[in-house]
Amino acid sequence: MLTTHGEPVTVWLDGTDLPTRLVHHGMRYRVIDQPTSLPQTPEWPSGISHPPANVLLAPGWRVTGRSDDDTLLVFDLRHSAIGWTVEATYA
């Protein structure tokens, strides 16, 4: 994993609300795969014996993006009240 939780990102969607492009850290990326929906129920650490029952995460997508200089990154994107954020990136 490369980045921290909650960084703002600009995302463009197609007519079916799937991500097609994004700008992260000033770099443009085109989505080159089929976006995968992220789970909306959190994964609690094994040490929590009674996790809260009514917790839902914002909707999100995992996408692979390619920049103009051929950099490839996988992004976990979440949409919330403040807009799109990057939950994690992977090289």
C-alpha cells in the first residue's frame, strides 16, 4: 500500500456511474479495467468480539489506473459527503 486514508481525488464517471478517469496528486489516470465494488461493511480486527452492527462505509470502487507516462496504480475510491477520496493505492 502506498498512501494514507482519505486523500481527496477528482473522479469522472460514465453514464452508468462507473469511474473512467481520475486525478490523484496532480496526475491524470485512465481506468483500464472493470471497476470492482468495494464492500460497505467494515472488516473488524479479530480482537473485537462484539463489533458495532449498524456501521456502513460509503460506496466505493477498486480500479486500476494508467497515467500518461504509463504508471500503473490500483486505487480504492470512496464517495462520501465531502466528495471522492482515495482509501488506499497499490503499486
